[in-house]
Amino acid sequence: MQPARDRNSGLLAYSVQLLPWAKPNNRVKALTVATLSLWFLLALGCSLLGVFDSKQRPPIPLGAAAILPVVAYAICYLRWAEFRQFVLAANLRVLTLAQTWRVGGVVFLILHHQGLLPGVFALPAGWGDIAIGATAPLVAWAISSKKRFPKEIFVSWNVLGMLDLVMAVTLGILASASPLGVLAGEITTQMMGTFPLSMIPTFFVPLLIIFHLIALGRVWNEAEEYGITQSDKKEA
């Protein structure tokens, strides 16, 4: 039995039950896992070969690696019904907990303290990641508890998480040792284009942006489904 909801109800744990057309798909799951594995290996290989090193040239490969996966996800979500159903069946608690790794943003602060990364990038990116990573377990616990959790807070947390990642990539480019590095000083973000740090903007950042988008998509579709259900009840 689904729990009762009112007009101002919050987010319920595992509320995928409210989306009857959202369902796992083994074929899509296998293809998604294969794509993620290939993407990781491609990012790793290019990082080891120095493809993302932006010294004295525009960080186009690095920017493309950060943006294209998100664009590809959006296209698949909008145009491929089976993929959309698979995505909307994802576990919100797991997706939220995945953001916890962002407490590793403390590395940016350490590298800035050592004079290896510029403050214009390291400070906002580092503290932003720490804030989202530190609160991720609390948000995950809240949405999986038996009590309702306000959707507005969950949506705001995900939006802030995405903005932090987008801001970090933008500042990384603007503080790079390239013609686009208008904020660059004596210390640049060139290190972010070399292994192992290059794996952050080329794999982990777009992956976590996609996780945020999945969570927001779930909330949006649940609200839409709830609206349809209420309309049907009124017509009945």
C-alpha cells in the first residue's frame, strides 16, 4: 500500500513506486555498465597520454570531456524511452550517497596551501565540494527515513550540488594556462589536466552531475505522476 500524500507532502523513501512505468531493464543496464566502463577507460587512457594537459593551448579536450557525457545523457533520457524508464527506477538514496566522495575536495585546499593550485579555483571548488559531500549522508538518511522530507530542500541541495560542479569546471578553465585563462596568475590549474587529477573533470564531475540530474528527474516525474493521479480522482 502506498502511503497517503497531501498537497504539501515531502519526498518519500523509495518513492519509485509512484512511477509505475519506471522499471529496471537488464539490457539497458548491461549497456549502461558497458558505456560507463568504456568512458572510464577512455578518460584514464587520455589522462595517461596527456591529452587533457592544457599548457599553452585552449583546454578544449578537457572541456569536451566534461560536457559531452552530460549532453549524451540528456539526449538519451529525452529520446530513449527504455533508458528513461531504467534511470527513473534508480535508488535515490544510493545516488545521493555517491556525492559523499566530494569531501575529497579537501585535496584542492591542500594543493592550494602548497602553492600548486590557484585560490580562485581551489577555494570555491574545494569548500563547495566539502559542503555537498558532508551533507550527502544526512540527505540520504532523510529521504530514506519514514518521515517526509521537503522536496524543496532536496531539489535545492541537488541544484546547489550541480552549480558547484559547473562553477568548478568554469573556474578551472578561466584559471588555466591557456588563452582562455583570464583569471590565471603565476599559479594555474594546469595540474587539473594531468593524471591523476584529470580524472576528476573528465569522469567524476560529469558522472556526479548526471546523478544530480537523475535525482531531479525523479522528483519532477513523481510530482507529475501525483498530479495526474489527483486529476483522475477528481474526474472520478
